[in-house]
Amino acid sequence: MRKKVILVFLLFSICTSIFAQRERVENLPTFDKRKIHYGFYLGVNQNDFKLNLRNSAIQNANITVEPSSGFNVGLIADLRLHKNLNLRLEPGLITNSKNIYFNHIATQRDSVREVSSTFLHVPLVLKFSTDRYKNIRPYLLAGVSYDYNFSSNEQNQDDNSAGQFRMQTHNFMYEVGIGIDIYLNFFKFSPSIRGVFAMNNEIKYDDDPNSQWTAPVNFMGTRGIFLNFAFE
């Protein structure tokens, strides 16, 4: 799935770049001179967990994650710092789901946990742009983000022994990406692809220190690919 997302992004960027180069008129010539401008984005994502296991009382612990695709939608506030550098705040909502398989647990009912999540995702990123060439302008992105997990169940008193998998509510990420600005007649269109990686451990451990679900886990953190289409 990740390879397909990257391939779609590359093909789309190449096609739109070719189209933009055919336009002889320079669209929106003063757009990038604005100190502040706004926009919105739509996109898709695929998230899973980076897992790091530790020695525990659970013998032959084996945990795998099956990700699925989700959706992104949000707003953009862009502050021009330099002709090639912008600071961007991009708050939005993200939905996705994952199945976690505890392969060392024999019973089917206990060996699978579905984690469906809705996040408030608030990235603060720096956008490093090249000089504009006709109607296109490639760029790099790098920054940090805060995630509020509405579906974390962190305060739920039930844990995995009652069938409830819990996550941390407050999480922090770093993200890097690439994209291209395409200047059209009335707005700027910017497809981008970025990787998002958790900095903190997101799992909420069960009360039992020897829990067959959480005891083997040393670190569980989000890692994902976002494909966004921005309109500014």
C-alpha cells in the first residue's frame, strides 16, 4: 500500500508539472509575497505501529500490526519568513484503524484487538522551497506535531482483560516530507507526501504487570505516510 501511495504521488506530480510547464503565462505572480495566507487540505493516510518488544514473563511473545487507510482534512495558516522559508500551522482531523495481532495468545477472541482512532493532528512545520520556475515550485517539509487521540480510552478502568485496548491520549510526532506547489489561475495547488513518526510510547499498560497483551511491549509508536492535497 505504501509503495502504491508513493507511486501515485510521483506520477501525479510529474503529470501536473508537465501541464504547468506548458502554461506560458505565470499565474499568481505575487502570491508568495504575502506575509500570511490561508488554505485547507484533504488527503489519505496509512498508519501502523513501530513495535519494540522486551524480555518479559510472556514466553515467545509475537505481536504484529495490520494497518488500513484513513482520511485527513484540515486547515493551513502560512507565515512567510523568507522568500524560500515558510512556517506553517496545519491543524486537522485524522481517522484510521489498525488490527493488532497477539500471535502468542491461543484463543481467537483474545488474540486480536482493533484500534480505531480519530486524532486532532496539529503540525508546526517549516517549508523549504526552491525558487519558483514558471508555475511550479518544489519544496521540503520538516517539523513536529501534537496528536490528541479522541479514541484513546486512556481513562477507561477496563483493560485488555476486559477486552479494552488503551492508548495514550497526548502524543508527539516528528514529520518530514516533499511536495510541489503548482500555480493555477485562481489558487495554488500543492500535493505533498510526508512521513509521520511518534516520539513517545503510545501504549497504555494494563494494570497487571504480567499482562499477555502489554507486558512484552517496550515501545509502541505511530509511523505513517500522509498524502495531502492542499488548496491555498
